[in-house]
Amino acid sequence: MLPSDFQDILACVPQAVARLGPDLRVEWLEPDFGAKTGMVLQVGDPVLSALEGGWGRDALERALREGRAHSGWFRQGRRCEDCKPRFASRPR
């Protein structure tokens, strides 16, 4: 269970937060995720499907699967032509 003020704290920072499962599907999204990133993701969606294929996406996928930290900018696929969200992963 999240602390009661956690959602308030997230609303004050520009970064968006999501939690992914071992299958790289979204387990949890903060309420303002879409507004902050321009990405359309819902619980259960595979996060990699929202990103355009390429070396950056492949590096993110490898890092997530291997449980390594990773950071980089990624171009979204068909969902947003001009959006380039920055992803940072941190193993549990």
C-alpha cells in the first residue's frame, strides 16, 4: 500500500512513474502518467510496444530483462510523432 501522501508528491514532480512486471508489462501507473509523458499506456500494456524499435529500445529491453539500471531517450511509436520520453530503469 502506498503512503497517503505519495500521490500528492508525484503530482509535484515533472517525471512520470510506472512499475513494470518481469514480463515488461505495466503493473502500475501514476494518475498523471499520460499527461506528463504524452504516452497512452494502461495497466497490463507491454511498455515496449509504445516505443519505436531501434538500438535504444533494444538496450532498454536488455537492461530490464537483466535487472540492470538503464537510462535514455526513446522515440514513441505510432502513438506520438514528436514525443521522446526519457526512461530510467532501476531494478527492485
